[in-house]
Amino acid sequence: MTTLSFPPSVFQDPAYRALSAQHRYGLLILLLHTDSAGQATKDQTDLARLLHWSPQQVEALLIDLHRQGWLQRGTAGQPCYTLIREGYIREQAASPRVEKGDPQ
């Protein structure tokens, strides 16, 4: 199972700390609305509604985060962004089930 994680180190990451408060908030919302492959699960209109921002502010956020290496912009017909910065999406193997009679 792949899950999004917010390790405490995300808040200590120099690249995260270098972001403005508004961009940090925006990035956290983007992280919350990302699937297991790091792709957006909301479009820019939905993100604007969630953030209480204008579509232009969301566009500016995506452009800035792309320039800073946090995400890759989507093209027509694709999610509006995909997170690419390492360490914010990680694989977590589901606990193997032990069937009756299986060696442990």
C-alpha cells in the first residue's frame, strides 16, 4: 500500500522552510490531495476552492513550486501536478497476513 506521509522532517527540510508561509500552506494542501503516485486528485478549480484562493493564486503556486523542484506540471488531460520531490511519498508494505498453519 502506498501512502502519503508527513514525516517530521518535512517541516525541517530547508527547501520547505525557504517557502513563504502562503506557499507552505498551499504545498500542504497539495500533499493532502495527492494519490499514491504523487498525482493531483483535485483540479485547479477544486484547489482554489479548498485554499480559498483565486485560480490565479493557485496557478502562481503551481508555477513557483514547479520552479523550485517540488512538482511537475501536468498537460491537458493529465492531473494538474505530480509531486516529484523525494521523501514525501513512500511505499509502505501492507502487513503480511499469517494464515493458519503458516510458519511464523
